[in-house]
Amino acid sequence: MTISHNRTHSRYGAILCMLVAILLCAPSMSHAAVTITTDLAEWESMVSDIEVLVTTADNIAKAVEVDSAPGDNEALGSHLSFPPDIMLDNETKLTRGFQIFNEQVIGEDPDGNPVYADFVFNNFTDEDWQDALSVGDHSVNHSDDDWSLRLRGGATMTAFGVEIRNSRNLEAETITLYLMAQDKVVEIIELNDVPNDPNFLFLGIVTDTPFDRVFFDENADTDDIAIADFRFASTRMETQICSRLGDNPRPYIRDLDIFKFKGEMGEKVAVYLDKDPEGEHKGERATLILKGRCIKYCSLSADRTTTDYKITAVAPELADDVAVIQRDYTSTCLIRVDRGALPNEVSAELPADGVYTVIVAEQREFRRRLLTRPDIYTPPFKGDYCVSMESSGDASESFTPTRWVE
């Protein structure tokens, strides 16, 4: 189940919150478009560049505070720190560093400062608790199992996922997202309406705003929870443009619509072509092309001591201190094509920074095949269509039609 979250405030409540924030120097509050889902596959379909720390004993041992793989029911301390670029037990590297904090207060030290409970590693035969971190000691005495996570190095995130074990009740529980670099509350998510699974509850959050801290405020009355398998990702950004194919002013020439976008090397993009559900159209086949022409430059630094090779898509943007001395070659460095029946899809990881083109092309009508094999003939598509683009970075925001789109 997916829940889109929009918060509302009364006018007087908003004014009061502003006054309190000013008086207490609290973080400012913004409002993000937030989606929360309990379906892992659905969450994965909405995000890209997923990184996962599975809470096995070997991975928990990568924390700075842990010397070796913990045993069953072993206390680990009130916070755990995972530095960036650690190699996990599945031979993948975690590019983001982060810390998790147990926010369950169990007393005070002699100076009156709060003392927090330990995280406890669980590997019981009971599947509910295998490879999970109990927030405080697992016992029949239900406690306030608050916890938080903060990024410490690497990129911010716009999507986050975590498993909650032994969650018996989500009533009056919340997740607050922060962007600490700007001292800002991004969103407060109420979990009252989230369908609960007391054994393995996956909570996946997707937003349109970066955040770097998560605070889980747990209801102390009904359960003792554990947390497992931290997931970090970026929201897939999508731009959609609708137009019409087959409306070339010169009808004897097949129609060709060309779009462009600017992307960065390593960015993942996907382009989709489908019939406009609100438009008029006929036929099935069309051609969708993703293309990039790359220019390789041999360049020399300003002091003429360092030679560097640069590959730039279409339009090079060289630094001021670099003098181009030779263009090595210009070639098509990326091409993806789908010529089938709609819906069509092409995707790629961009090989260079620069400008790329997307082409939607009308196909020929094979009249001879229509007459000889009408049973297998698929007519070309003509009519209203929508082309959309998703990207792991900002490429989709620059996706625009060119003058070739009528």
C-alpha cells in the first residue's frame, strides 16, 4: 500500500508554530511531496542508485564502535557509526556514511545528561528477530523505542527504507525527515494509516526534497521493536511531454519529433513512449531513439605540462585554463533504439557530460505486407503520444522539445 502525505495546518496553528520556532531557535519547517509505501518492490520501482546495508553480524562489525561480528543478544552501545566507502559482506561498497542513534532514554548521568539504551544485536531462531538491531533490550516491559539515523559523508538522499520488526502498533507514531545542513525539518510523516505487519514491516519513503536525518518516534505502549536493513536511494525524476506523430506539414515525408536533454557522465536515464490516453491515435508501431554524439579532445593545461583527454557529448564546455590543441574524433557514442509496438522504452548510463537527443519517428506503412499477411501486420502508429523521461540526476529536468516538434 502507498500513502501520499500532505500536511495541513490551521492559520493560527501555523502562526503559533512560527513563534515557537523563533523563540526556541528550532529548525525551520518546509513541506515536501512525500510517498510512503510498505511494498519493497514498489519502492524500488520509484528510486534509483539503491545502496543497502543488510544488518548481518559481518556488516554490523564494520561499525567503528564494534570490534568483531556480534553474537546473539549482544549489546553494542547507544550509537553505531558506518563510515563511507566501507566494503560490505556482499562485496558492494557503501558510498554514504551514516550513524544510527538509540534515542530511548533510560536514566541520567551524574551531571544530569540523558543516558540512552544500547542497540542489541539479535540473531534468534525466531525469524522476526534474525539479523536485526533491537532498540534497547527485548523484553516484556514495553519501552519507548525511539531511534534516529543521520548521514555522515556522501550524498544526501531523497529516498529511504528500513524494516521494522515486532511492530504491533503504529498508532501515534511518526517519522520526521530533516536536512541538518540547512537546519530544516523537511516533513513529519504520521504512520496512523500505514498498514502494519507485526513481523516484517517495510517502510519506504520517497520525497522530492533531499534529507540527511531520520527520526522515528515510537509509541511505547504496545511493543518492543527492532530495526534492520537500511536502504538509501535517489528518487527517479520524471518529465513528460505530449505531442502528435504524423502531422508533418509535408505528408509525403514521415514525421520526426526530436527532443533534447543535458546529462552527466554516469547518470542513469530511461525514456518511455506511449499512446496519449486522452488523445486520438491509430496503429501500433513507432521508433524511439536515444542518441549521443561524443567529441574526444586532446587538451593541454595552461602551463603546457599536462595532457588530458576529455570526452564531451555534443557541446564541449572546457575550463578556462585548458587550451584545446587537437580534436581527435567525433562519433556516435550512445544509441539505443526500440522499433516495436507501443509502449516503447530505451535506457542507458550516460558515457559523458553534455547534450543528448531523443527521437520519436514515424514508421513506414508496408502496404504489400498488409495485403499479403494481414494476420501478422502491425500498422504504424499515428496520432497523439506522450514521451516521458526518468533520470537518477537532473537530466529529466532539462528534457525539452526542439523546433522539430510541431
